[in-house]
Amino acid sequence: MLRTEINELLTQTGPGTPMGDLFRRYWQPVLLAEELSANDGPPVRVKVLSERLIAFRDSEGRYGLMDEFCAHRGVSLWFGRNEEGGLRCPYHGWKYDYTGQAIEVPSEPETSNFCANVKLKSYPLVRRGDVLWAYLGDPARQPPLPEWEFVTVPEGQAYTSKRLQECNWLQALEGGIDSSHVSFLHSGSLDSDPLFKGSRGNAYNKGDLKPFFEVVDYEGGLLIGARRNAEEGHYYWRVTPWVLPNFTMVPPRGDHPVHGHFWVPIDDENCWAWSFDYHPTRRLTETEVAAMRAGMGVHSANDENYRPLANRDNDYLMDREAQRRGETYSGIKGIALQDSSLQESMGPIVDRTKERLVATDAGIIKARQKLRKAALALAEGVEPVGNRPQDQKVRSVAIVLPADQSFVEGIGEAMIAKPGVPQTTV
Amino acid sequence: MTQSGPISSCARAATAEEAAFRIDYPLAAARNTRVVALDVEAEEIVRRASEMRWAQARFYSAADPGHSLLTMSGRTVPLAGELEDSNTLVLVSTSGENAEAAATIGAACKARGIMTAGLAVTSGRLTGEALFALRPHTRILLVPAEDDDLFELLRATRA
Ligand code: FES
Ligand SMILES: [Fe+2]
């Protein structure tokens, strides 16, 4: 249960809100690189943290991200002409460069300096990996560029997708921290999904359906360890890192690529669920990429606007027969939609005053507490964690350890991302 | 609503407008929680939490190895009686002392199907004796827990 004020504090991320200010201390993924694939290509609308923006790639390949609406009379620059080093409003021809600076106002005399005083608010937009990242905060506080391993591995070793999720970011994130749902909701997928099946860890998973949990409070966020019985005197650990405010990674299975997520607020009632898969030491195979493109693993099959084909308008293609047969636990196909269908069903912003949390929800309780404290501390001038390279060079881990070892000691350096070093997995 | 085309059940049900019709009624306190401190420092944390208002939570100390279980006012009480009607038990340790008490309580909870949680309040340290004293007997463990985690856990679970 959360009081209404705290629910609002954590779920509202628009400009000037405490959580909004917190999010504005981090580089956030806002577009797939494929959305701005060519110089002078079509501009793309971006809504993030309740701000409506326009993104474009100019004639020299520079990325711009700025106020969607023309400074003159408020026309959407989505209709703009992207040409010769800037984006031109089609109404009266005002033209802006990639920083939002007006560079031409055709109605003014050629020698006028009017332009110099017209600038659309803009934010840095940079490419790392297959993702374009934006920073919407105070320029003086801009953190170093993102160092997440999935965007720093060599070309061909990562695949990233995004899908629209029609609910508040926090209930989506909480699904990523809520390890106890995996034994139920996703129980059908371990054997059938090509991106999960066939690892030794799966046998431990299925041999012990009631894991124990240890929630470790560490520098960048939380490490959530789920422990199951392995061979005599040993435990099988699955360790999920959560890095503030909205990043999680799923523990690996065998030599399959490792995956994880970001949940980025669009506005308070929608978010982008970002899903990535990568392998630290090898290229993804064609078969793997084909499966990811087809929406398997943590990905989903989407329409051209990145909305899942199975969505609330078609009841997520609910299959009661598959549910009855036990092929899927909820009747919905695929991990991604299994999660989002249920999270969307809670309503756009779930009313947390009505929850009945149980002790095994302690990870969620702790994450909310850390978010709340970070947002309130920032208002007092204390800078948050999670935006430093050392917080981001993190990995999930699957490992078998002696029963008398703390998992943090047992995994040691395994949770630190190191170029060319394989993931620790079972 | 101004939606064109057929409105399927999920499309309609998941809107903010429809969410507002979620019925409203008082929820009974779901958890009948017992909190047990395993050492003197943990007792301080538990005592502070016990001074707040709770629905049904009750607070104890097993810090003194001589006694089985003491209430916050120092009265010795039988474990079995206190576990009657309970469904959640939280063990709090700072030092790992009295691991036997943790084991006795853990076994009693297991026999009665009572969910156990543990707080290893070892500020700044990710491992230590408290972790190992609690681990075998708690389904979920916070390490290192902070002083206010007990309060947060109890409040979030409507204890
Ligand atoms: S069982 Fe968890 S939401 Fe219903
Ligand atoms: Fe899930």
C-alpha cells in the first residue's frame, strides 16, 4: 500500500515534478537509431517525460531534438521540410538548425538580426549503440554518456527493440523487479521460447518453484537475488540488478544472449518499454536475430508505430485454449505481452492505496523507497546515483554457489561488465 | 467515449475513466504480523516501530538468550501462543547473535505456514553474521536493511 501523495510523487514525471526532475538527471533512450536512419529524412515526433518534442537528422548527420512547435505560430514541425542543414516550418518558412536555433525567418529583411533571438528549447540527442539517447535536464549537470554494456559491445552483438506500453512507467518497472511472478505468469515459456530453452538453469528453475529472495541494497540501486536449490550444499542464484531509476537486467540462461529493459515515461499514462538482447563476446546468430525480430524472448511483434500487434484493442489475442492446455499461464503469448497485458489491465496509473502487498514484495517496496528518497534528496541538492559509468557497467548473473556464501561475495566481479569477458551464466 | 470501431473489453476496461469505477470498500488489515528482534540493537529498531500505530502487528524481542520471547514491555510470552492467527513474521538482526532463537522461530513458522521475512540491519555492509543467521529461516531477506525498512515493510503490507 502507498499513500495517494506518494503514489503521485512516484508516478508523475512531467516538468517540475520531483520524479520528473530525477529523470532529468539521466540520459534516457528516446528513439531507435532506425527511426532517424538517413540525413534529411523525415522528422519524428518524440514525447518523453510529458514533453512534446521533434527529432530530426540534418544534412550533416547531426541529431536534433527540440520543441515540437514552431516559435512563430505554433505549427507542429512534424510537417517540416528537413533540408539544407535545418528543419523548415512549412507555414511561413522559419528554419531551425539542430540546436533549435532559428537560422532563417524569410519574412524579415535579409540583414535583420531577428533570427538570433529565436531559439526553440532543445536537448542533446546522441547515438550510442542502436539507440538515440536524450538528456532533458540542466546542461550544467549533464552526466557522462551512457555506458550500458548493450550499447558498447561491438556491432552485431546486440539487438534492441521498443514497444508502446499503455500505462504508467512505474507499474511496468515494478514488473521487472517482481521476481516472484516468473514462476507463474511466464511458466510456459522456459521450454518453448528459442531464446530461453535448453539451459541447465531451467532445470533448477523448474525443480524449485518457491525461490527464496535476498534484496541487496547497493550503490546504483538494488540487486535482487532469487535462490533455488541446486546440487547438495549449493544454491542456484539468479541475480537481477535494478539501476535507478528505470533499468533492469534479466539473469542469463546458458549461452543465450542476455536481456534487459528500460521503462521510459512518455507521459503519466504511457511509457516505452525498451528491450535489449546482447552477447558480451560473440555476434548474435541469424536465428537469434530472426527470433527477436519475430517478437520472441523479451521482444514483441509491433506495428509501424511500435505498438504491439497484440494490444488492448484485440484483447491481446487472448487464447483460452492455450491457457487451459497450460501452454501459457494467462492465455497471452510471449513474455513481453504477458507482462504488459496485465500491467495495462491495472489501469493507466494503478491505485496503490488499494494494494495488498505481501512480504515477498519487499523488492518493490524497497525500490519505491529508494526512488522516493532519491527524488526528495535531489530537491535538497543531493545528486542521484545511476547516471555514472560505474553504475552502468553492470550485468545480471546466474550462478551456482556454496550454500554458506553471500551471493554478493560469491558473484564478485561477475556483475561488472568487462569488454570481451563472457557473462557468468548457468 | 469517442472511440470508433468495435470497442473490445480490454480497450475499454483499461482506460482511466473505467479505472475510476474500481469499487471502493475498506480493506481489512491483511497481515497479522509478528516482529522479533534478535539482538539488543535490533530491539531498539523494533521498539521504535512498535511505538507507531498498527492494525494487528505485535512486537517482541529474543535478544536475551535466557528468555524465550519478551514483549516490548518485558513480559515473557510463549512463542506458540503468539504465532496463533499470525501469517507473517519479520526477524530483525544487526549482529547475527541468537541464531538459535532464529532457528526455533523459523521452524515454528514453517510448521504453521507463516511467511517469514528478515532484515539484516548491517549498515553499509553487504554481508555478515546477520545475513547467515537469518538466511535459512526467511523467505525474503533485505541486506543491508536500513532502520526505516521495518517501518516501510510493515506499512506497505498493512500490518
Ligand atoms: S496475484 Fe498478483 S496481482 Fe493478482
Ligand atoms: Fe515478466
